[in-house]
Amino acid sequence: AQSVTQPDIHITVSEGASLELRCNYSYGATPYLFWYVQSPGQGLQLLLKYFSGDTLVQGIKGFEAEFKRSQSSFNLRKPSVHWSDAAEYFCAVGEDYKLSFGAGTTVTVRA
Amino acid sequence: DTGVSQDPRHKITKRGQNVTFRCDPISEHNRLYWYRQTLGQGPEFLTYFQNEAQLEKSRLLSDRFSAERPKGSFSTLEIQRTEQGDSAMYLCASSSGTDTQYFGPGTRLTVL
């Protein structure tokens, strides 16, 4: 069965600084990988996804993620964080009908 | 494209009562999914439909839970005899086949 680990429960970053969120997955085949963002009390918004091809994936809001098969990782990055990026971020691995999510990383942005 | 909508957004109920939630998917999407999210955790898969057929149910979905998608459009999730452990955010998502799942805003259930 697939599983996802997000090692960092909470990250605090200064506005304008870079951000990297870690995600490790366990899956037997080539994974479908996703990053979603959730603001308080809201549903999940898709930031980006990887199905195949180029291992560096660009998403919305200036986010990117890199798939590294050798490390079973799909880390999310943003070069310069804005205060509006404060939210909870979820990495997920998908198979045919089901997404399996990590426990999430909460990002706090300080002025 | 109006997105996935869910109703109600919040529900407070007393233990033992029945509750029903509704999800309206993106109109052209043939797949609809239900997930449950508890505080501090990621969403967990409950069940999914392809058109009107319910094709998979998680073991998380006890006998008190039932989901329907009668005409392959909207779906309902009913919880009978609610328990405090049912308190959670219930998220609905839809997709076109195995493509990306798009989520609604969720229904937050509080069982007193």
C-alpha cells in the first residue's frame, strides 16, 4: 500500500525567504504525486502534480516541486514566500481511484 | 466551471442523531469521492463513485455510513446514530476519470 511522510509538522519562514517542504512516499510503481494547499476551514486547492516526464514541475502561485525517484521524494519549493502562503500543505500519492495524503505541514509566515 | 460545492458547510448535531451531507461535483466529472479529515491529519479516503456506481469503500466507512449518487450527478453521505468520533471535516472531490481530483470546501461536522 502506498504511504506518504511529511517529516516537518510546522515550519516558520520570514516573508521573502525561500521555502522547502519535504515529502517522501512509498509506492511500488511509478507514482502520481500531488501537492495541495489548505487554508483554515477550507477545502484543498491543487498546487501542482507529477504524472510523468520532466521531473521538475511548475505549479500555481510560484511553487515548484522536484520528483526524485532515487530518494522517493517530491519536495515542494518556493523562492520567495508571501504572507498569503501561510497555510497547511499536503503531499499526496495517487493510484487509480484513491489519494493517500501525508499528515501535512503547517507554514507560518512572519513579517 | 463552478467547482465542487458542498452543503452544509457546518453541521452541529447531538450524539445519536442522523446527518446527511450533499456534494455537487464539477458537471462533466464522472467520478466523485468522499474523504474524511480529522484535526491535524491529512484527508483519508472513504469511498468513490464512477457515475452512479459505488466502486470502492474504505474500512473506515462503518455500517452507520452510507453514500449514494442516484443519477450520477450529486452525491449524499449519511451518517446514522452519530458518535463523537465522527466529528471531522468531510470533503468531497470529483474528477474526470483518473485525472486530477478537485476538492470542495468541505462540511465540518461537530457531534456533541
